[in-house]
Amino acid sequence: MNSLIDLLNNKLSNYQKSFTNKVYSEENNEIDLLMKVFKISPELKRENRQYWGRELGMCWQLLITEICKYYRKDFQNALRIGADEPCDLIVGNYAIDTKYRIGSGDSGTLKKFKSYGPKLREMGFIPVFLILRTDNLPAAMTACEVGQWEIYKGDDTFKFIKNLTSFCLKSFLEQNISNFSISR
């Protein structure tokens, strides 16, 4: 009986460690450039993390799309494969998917990351993730790498965009810090 108790205590201890590692205090206090542009505090973002993540993600996608559309003659809108949309835009041979942050570790999302990369490569594209934040879920990052994606995060994302378009999105956002403050 003692061995069963030890096994159960071990399982509970493992989950305790896992839950402790999931504490969001550090990531919730990080501020990115888009948050600064809109003057969104970490506290406000925590009030509805899903809403802000989705909306900031859509804003990020639209900014990159507009820049690429403006500067690149070889710009194409999102690629559709059946009901799936494995990337947000295409520029040259890059199939680009924009992400504000990758925080989902659900199996469906990870399977998509793993399957879309090879599909896009078979079609002759280089699959690229352009991620604004650097506090991404490690399991999701691994799934992307296994899925053959080139991954750019934080400053590397801004460098990729500048190399691709000659537009410095980072400087543009820095110049607009607090210029689009939201009021509550």
C-alpha cells in the first residue's frame, strides 16, 4: 500500500511542479510594442487575456499584411487549402503566418503547425512564422520546428520584415508609443 501512496504522491508532486511552472506572473508583466502603442497595461490585458491576445494578433497581422502589400509586387493574400488557411499571406516564395504570441498547446493547434509546414514546402513555399512576442509556449515552438517552419520572434521578426520590405516596423511602432492610447 505504501508504494501506491508513494506513486500517487509522486504524481501529485509532478503536477505541482507543472502548475508552478505555469504561473503567468512573468509573462503577464511583459509589455510589447503594440501594447505600448495603445498604452495597454499588463493589468488591463490580464482582465481579458483571450480578447487582447486575439485583437492584438489581428492588428499585428493587418500591419504586416499592409506593409507587404505596399512594398512587394509579389504579395498574395492568404492561401486556402480546402477549409484550411495555413498562412496569412504570401510574399515571393515565403508563406507567412503572423502570430502575436503562440500560447496554445492544444493538440489540434499543434497538429496543424506540424502538418501545414510540410504541405507548404511541397507547394514550393518556405513557411515562416513572424511572431511579435518572445514568451511563446515551448511545446508549440517545438511543434513549429518539427513542422518545418522558419520561426522569427521579437527583434528577429522586425529584421525579417525590414529585409523583406525595407520598412522598419519597429521604428514606426516606437515612434507611435502612446499615440493611439485607449481610454477606459
